Amino acid sequence: MNTDATGIAPRDEPAIGGDDRVELPAEARVELAVRTAAASRLTRSSRADRGRWLVAIADALEAHRDELVAIAGEETHLSSARLGGEVTRTANQLRFFAGVIDEGSYLEATIDSPDASLVPPRPSLRRMLRPLGVVGVFAASNFPFAFSVLGGDTASALAAGCPVVVKAHPGHPRLSRRITAIAHEALAAAGGPAAALQLVEGIEAGLALVQHPQVTAVGFTGSTRGGRALFDLAAARPAPIPFYGELGSLNPVVVTRAAVARGEGAAAVASGLAGSFTRDGGQYCTKPGIVFVPERSGFEAALVAALSADAVPAPQRLLTEAIAAAFDRGSVELAERDDVEPVFAGERAADVAAPVVVATSVGAFVAAHETFLEERFGPVTVLVRYSSDEQLTAALGLLEGSLTASIQHAPGEDVTALAEMLEPVAGRLVFNGWPTGVAIAWGQHHGGGWPATTASVHTSVGATAIRRWLAPATWQDAPATVLPPELADGNPLGVPRREDGVLVAPVRSEA
């Protein structure tokens, strides 16, 4: 998702807990941050308190909107409108998780009554999910709010009851420190443990964070290379821990012949693609990077027209110099290949990235699919021309895991076969829409097979993102005094539970 070389910070600036920086070696800074977070006792807090604290942080974030947008604009070059919307999204995400933990079904609370007549006899068993402990979170470059210090990983981990140590992204260090300070102030004012959120910076700090014995899991959003290095490091620990990495995703799109044959179909689909892959400089993890289009259908001419129109976003200065250099290098190498044909190249300026579109045949794609399936961060997409269903099937069979896959089809067209081919590839299937834009909802899934993520059964957006930071525990024949209140007789907190195999959803009072 971020294409700086390692996905980790390129320098080692000392910072702990935001503006309270301490001149210490990286390992010592991480040691202090982790132990401080662990001492916050967030894991022992109630769901009601955590929900209140999340709302307080959300309110504080929005109260400082103008200040934060200004800092983020200076550091990332993203527009004020985009950044302001992202502040709203981030605050909404914090409030969303407050609602998730208040509702309570995420706990998977289960009670089995004792039954001596069974073989073997069943004791009293009460089971629910509990917080893992301190979580490490690596911030992303391209979403300085929504996937950063207070992004979805942090919000879901705090909601679960897990203290968080964030490894800031070097693309927006001042913003990361300021947001951390605001969160600390909000938590303290609400009577919460400000120490439960810590910030560290630098390459060595990131490595030390993954290896720290008190860190129980890691969330990462970044490049495939950097994520794989940290994934391997987490697995190589004496006690390996889960590493939930969101890495590279091509987000394939299939355009059917019927979709572009009808009326203004080609123009409509082309306009949607143009807006999607160039949005904010093509710096989205859900950017459509490869598009399967019917040969000689007029679609390419329509796409050129759409990219030449005033409605398409202006060329964008990319997030960092490293990302800009990688885009320049990658797009030139792609356009100069013998097996591709340039379709569109926007007018370049000194410090911006203009859209690039190239096309290739199914035969060339099959022969060099490893190259064509590399994620290219920035406003570039590859068209793969197919002339038959058999060709399209052969090409789709080579796709790797992706966060999304999209089908552009005509109304009433049967695309069942296409959907069945794409279901194993993508975490989210989009029909007659575009993958950029990820709603925060209970039904959302933002994940996919390798290399999109390191754990395809989990999501980093939506209610079930909280599941990553929880582990099950069972209490057998436990005295009532040691049971969590969610497992107590009479269900005093009114959480949904499975009792002797039957789902029970208590009616909750509005008082």
C-alpha cells in the first residue's frame, strides 16, 4: 500500500508518546513505550468506559480539524477537502467501534450448562474473547488519519481493550506527534488512561517493536517488501505472534463486452475508471491497477477522452519523494516494454505525477504475468485486451490475492461465472461500481489473499477488525466471583450470548 522501500521509517527520530520526546536508543524507546502502555491496565477496563473514551478522542480530533488538516497538507500534499473528509472518517470510525463494543456480540459469549448424563460428562463452561495485550501498529503513508495513529487498527485495538504502540510513518511525523498529544489530552480529560496510546519513530524502533516480548500482535499497512520482512520477523520470535499486514493489491476489474456495447456504456465505464485510478494521485490500496477489457470495443478511445476531460482530477504531487521516484521509474519501465502499447500519458510537470495507461494482450499478460501483477503505486493502470471468454478465463486464472475485484456489466447480464472466478481472489466483490472508497460497516471486509494481506480471514476495516486483537478463554466450573460480567448468570450487561446452543439476544433498556 505504501511503496517506500521497506514500509518502515527511513530515519530514527526519537519520540515517545507524541511531543514528550526522549533522547534514547531505539530499543530503549520501544521498551519504555511498551511497558508504559502495558501499565495502563486498559485490558482491565470496562466496555462502557472504553466506548466513552473512544468518543472523547473522536470529539477532540474533530475539534482540532483545521489545525490537523493544515499540518497534514504540508506533509502529504493531499488536498484540504480530501484531508477534511478523512478526519470525519477517522472520527466516525472511533465512534463506530464504541458502538461495536457496546452492542457486545463481538465477544462471542457462550455458556454451556453442566450435564452429567453426557459422555464425557460436561462441566459448566463459559467462553468469551478477551484482549491479547499490547498491540503494535504501523501507520500508513497514504491515509495520514484513517490508517495512521488513530486509524482503524488503533481504534479497533483500543476498543478490544488492547493498549497500542504506534510506529509513526515518516511521511507525516509532525502530524503523528500532534494527533498523539490530542488523544492523550482527550483520554486524560475523560478519566481514561492516556498511557494506553504510545508513539515511536524510526527503522530500528519498528524492528524492536515487532520483537518486543510484551507485544502480542502487530497491524501493518505498507509495502509488500516491508510487510514481508516484518511478517518474517514476527514469525521468527521465540514466541511468534500474529502479524496482520495489508500489503500490495491490484484490484482487478473485468469489463464485459455487453457493458460497453450499450448506448453510452463505454463512456460511462471509462469515466468511472479514469476517476478511480487517478483519485488522489492513484495512492489508494484499492486503486484498480489492472483492467480486462474487450478488444476493439471502443473502450480505449473512451478512456482517453475521459482522461482528457476537465472532470478528471488534476495531476497530483505524490506523498513522498521515494514514492514519486518509484512511480516515475515503474511507469517508464512499463511503457517501454515491447509487449505493451501506450494508451495515454498525461502532461508531466516537475513535481506531479500524471496519469499513465498502457495496454497489452492476454497472450503477453499470460507470458509475463509476474511483471504485470506487480502493484504500481500512483496513477497508472494496465489494460489487458481479451477477444473471447476462453482468453479472459485463462487470464483471470493467474490473478493473485487482492483486496477487491470489480465487474462492470450490462443491466440484467448474467455474470455468475465471472463472480465465481473472482470470489477466491478478492475480499470484496464490486458490481458496476469502483473499489476506491471503503465504507465503515458491520458487513465490510477489507482483506484478501496474499499478497493483499498476510491473513485473509481477517479485515482491517469494519466491525470484525476487532477480532484480530482478541483471543478466546474458557472458564470451567468457575465460581461466580471470578467470572467476567458478560458471562455472569442473568446476563446483567445484556450482551448477545449463546446459551446451551441457542442464540439469545436480550432486549436492552434504552435508559
